[in-house]
Amino acid sequence: MKANDRFHEIDKDFRNPYARDRDRVIHSGSFRKLEYKTQVFLNHEGDFFRTRLTHSIEVSQIARSITSHFGLNESLAEAIALSHDLGHTPFGHVGGDTLDTCLKKDGFKNGFEHNFQSFRVVSSLEKRYNGFDGLNLTFATLEGILKHSYPYKKSFLPPSIHEQFNLDTHPSIEAMIVDRADEIAYMSHDIDDGVNSGFIRFEDLKSSELAREILQKVEEEGITEENSEMFRYRFSSHLINHLVYSLLEYSQGKFDAKEIYCASIDAQENLPIGFEPSLETKIKKLKKLLFEKLYQHKNITRRMYAGKKAVEGIYKGLMDEDKMLPKFYYEQLSKRAKHRVVADYIASMSDRYALSFYNEMYGKLK
């Protein structure tokens, strides 16, 4: 393992290394584009709904709170949290799955995977320095982005990744916390957005034991569903608090906060961060319910289908006529496979830009 191979020495800095990582991510173009990338609802559907940007900020806030409680490195958790979705395509997971299919149909067997794309964004695709690619992030931040919680053995990883990262180990405790904070954030806030949109009701959630427990907490405050906005807010707040406090209680004493856990926990060892088994089961059932009732709702499915056709159309158009690529990507054609250059460009697009690009080529798609 060569932990420093990707890091280039810099002049003296008043910040600690992980705070510097965080700042570099925040000032990147890829981070700003998250404002216009889908979480569940397409960006243009309203100002209220979460985007990849607001989701990343919410994950960061939860992760910082947890790491602070344990006396871990908050800046490292924040840097990983703010970076974890940088590789997402427009139109959420549908966009990524579509791009993966397009690449594999063309014989590019490595396809597309948004976790590794996030790593590629910060390590090579962002251009901020003369002489090397990427944002020049520390090893621990890069490892957290690459692995999330678990060892990351994928067939498409190049030899350089195997040389520089131990893929038989878990990442840092901070990275594990970000992974669970991500889960807490998207469950609670997808419910909030889903109820607000009318695509799911609290009545639908009552088949989930976890949701019923949270609903009871809200009702004990004397708030009824007639006060719909307040009811939603309090439900989200109670769900987040319940999960965070449960995680803190279950994980307490399972690790030493003074130790450095970067790439040191073997893959066979249990994660020291998590929930008790009974709660893990409740969470899985709630996520299954959300998948069936919300993520597969006909209105979301219809809009995501439009996003799928946009990605397919843009991919075909750029493969047929690569001169439509911006200068930066066009110049990459002499260095890298055309399929990957086109995929990187599409992955960088926001929802609104992708729709606009598609409409310019083929006519309006709503």
C-alpha cells in the first residue's frame, strides 16, 4: 500500500489536511453541479425537493454530529460526505444504470459505476493544478470515497488502484459513519419529499414497524396529520434522531477513537459502526416499502424513463458525432477510449443541461 502516491506536496497551509480536502471539494465544479442533479425528484419539479447537493450537505451534517460525539475527525467525515455523490449522473440511479448499459452494449465491459466515478472525479477528472490531475486529496479521503464502508473489489478497477489501496480492508471509521449517515439522510428525507409530493402517504408507511414507532413519537407531541407540514418536519426529525441515537448507543465502545483506522480493519471483521440486528431488520423493511411505494411510483417511473431516453440519445449522438463534445473532452479523445470520454461528459451533466442537450439534438423531451 502506497498511501502517499497520489498526494503532491504543497506549501504551508493554515488548515488541517482534511479541512483542506473539504474546501477543495466544495470549490470544485463537480460539487456545484450537484445542485441540479436528481435525488428522487427531477430538479425542475420544484424548489422544495432535495437534490444531490442538499442531500450531500445533509449527510455531512449527520456525519459531523456522529464523529464529534465519538471524538473522531469531523473534517475527514465532512470531506468524504461532500464527495460521495460527485460521480452520479443526471437522473439519479436510472441515469447511471442507463449509461452502464450503453457502455456494455458497445463492448466496453467495465461499464459505469457511480462510486468509482466519484473517485475518478476527485482523483483525475477535476483539473485544478498544472502538472497533475485531480484535487490532490489525502489518502484517507480518497479511500473513504472509494470504499464507503466495505472492501471494494471490482473487476473493472485498474492495477494502479490495487497498488495504492488495500482492497482487503475496510476504510476509516469516519468513512463508515458517512455511509450510515447517507442511509439515515436519504430515508428520512425521501419520505419527506414523497409525502410532500403526494406520491406516498403516512398511511402507506404504517406497514413498517419502524415508521409506526416514529409516527407515535410525533403524535405524542400532540401534532396531527391535519397539520401536514409540521407533521412531516417532526417525522423527519424524530426518524433522524432515533437512528442517530441508536447508532451511537450500539457503536459505543466498539473502537478506540484515538487509533487511526485507515485501511487497518480486515475485511473479515465486523463493522464497529451500525445498528443492533433488530433495528437493521426494521430499516431493511422500511427501505423495501419505500422502493415499492415511492421509488416505483408511476409518476416517478415516467419521469425517470424520460431521463433514461435522454441519456441513451445523448450517448448515441456523441458516439456518432464526437465533434459535439466540448473542447476539454474532445481533446481527451487522443488519450483515452472514446466510450469513456463520452460517458464522463454525460456523467458530468446536470439534469437540466442533459434535457436541454437532448432537446437540441432530437426535439423536445419532457
